[in-house]
Amino acid sequence: MLFRNITLFRFAPKLRSALADLPGRLPEHALRPLGPLQLATRGFVSPLGRGEEELSRLIGDCLLLNLGSEEKILPAAVLNQALAEKLDELREREGRSAGGRERKRLKDEVLTDLLPRAFARPSRVGAYLDLKQGWLVVDTTSRKNAEAVVSAIREALGSFPAVPVNAESSPRAIMTGWLAGDALPEGFMIGDECELRDPVDAGAIVKCRRQEMDATEIQEHLKVGKQCLQLGLVFDERLSFVLGEDMVIRKLKFLESATEALANDDHQSLVAEVDATFTLMSGEIGQLLKRLETTFDLSQAGE
């Protein structure tokens, strides 16, 4: 359950008392089975795994959640083929072509016929609320999926004024400076990945992986004006990740120095294992977010 990506939102820590009601409201917003004529459904599922009833897990100041969804897989080619067959039948039977309104009606009939037989594709998005620091941490790089988590919490509570994280200091300028030789904040090291882009419209893009960032070719790109949009970083030799100018964290990895305690623990149950993993993960991410907050002057919500 260790997160692999992070999209961040801020909310005012004063909402902590309101968020205390969230676990009790989640059962009303649990994931329901997909009906035969439904295209998609969404709701909370247990972060403890299949078959578990508990829809959240509170450890210290952090509340673990898991938003589930199911979506019918109905390829456009299948729908179009079935509709074409309906239209062919109409022409053969009545000797005429369907008009726009009739074509829409036939398409709806085809959709109603196919939906009960379509496969449902499940998906899960992990997230947690840091109630003390006012962070919502979502395990995704997709803004759509992250916003779905915010919306689901808002639906459960009635109100949840969370906003995407915003950096007051330009991440692009700061990361470009680091590549050019500026001193990094204590605890950070540059990794082996970056994305550079010419700032002009439709400018050249250079993506480097498994590359020393102080290499001559990287520095030449910087000299001609390319700027850093994504940069691989290592934090305290415990986390490695790629940070984007949008402050989305990609390819998050918990290094051996961070996870060795988990490997040595003999957990007596699944719940104990989830608790230990969540405690470690939220602690490590919390330390990283504190440093990113000061480095990039991340905005607060509800100030």
C-alpha cells in the first residue's frame, strides 16, 4: 500500500473537528455494486483490503481512505457495430434510412442491450488526510482521479474546501537553478532523471533518464535557455521521486533505509501490517512535505 505517486491538496487544519465526523459518514457513501444499466459507480472501500468492512483507518493525526470505482467497458467499435446492424435492419425492413432522432433512439436501445453484458473494470485510489498539517495526499498523478477523491469527501461531509497545492516560488526556476549548480536544501540530492524544455511555444523537449545531471550535455542545454520541468530527487537517503513543476510527485520509492523496519517486523495480522506500513509511509511523506513547503513556499489553505 506504499504510495507510488502524490497529488497534493491543502485544507485548513481548523477543519479537523468537522473531519472527525468523516469515518461515521463513509458507510452511506460506500462503493455499491454496479447496476445492469449503470455506466459507472464510485464510493469508498476498505483500505484494509477485500472483505473488510472498516472504510477508514486513523493512525495518529492521519486518516487513511480508499476510493473505489467500477466502470463498464464498452468499446466504441462494439457499440458502433451493433448500431450499424440495427440501421441495416431498418433499411432492409422499411426501405429507408433513419433520421437523426431515430438514430439516437436506436443507439440508446443498443446501449441498453449491451450494458448488462459489458465487463466492469474496477479501480482504487488511495489517499490520506493529515489532520494536523492540513494535507490531503492522493496516490495518483491524474488530476481527474485526485479531484474525484476531493469530491467524494465533500459529498460525504457536505463541505470540504480543499484546494490544489500552489507554490509561491517558481518550482521551474528553483529546479533549473539546482541543475545549474545552486546549492540544494539540506537533505536533498539530485537523482538521475530530468525533463528540460525550451520556454518558447512548442519548444524542444529533452528527457534524460539514468544520466548524471552534471554531465556536459545537460549543462549545454541549460546554457541555451532550457528550463527544468521535472527533476529526480532523493530526500534524506530514504525517498526517491520525480518532482514536477506542478508539485506532483511521481515515481515515489521508499528506499531500503526507510523500509528496513517493516521487513524486520513480524506482523500478527493484516490490520497490524497495514497500520505499520501506513505509520511509516505517512511519517516519511510528512517529513518530505515539511521540507517542500519551506523550499517552494507552498500556500496554506484558509489562512
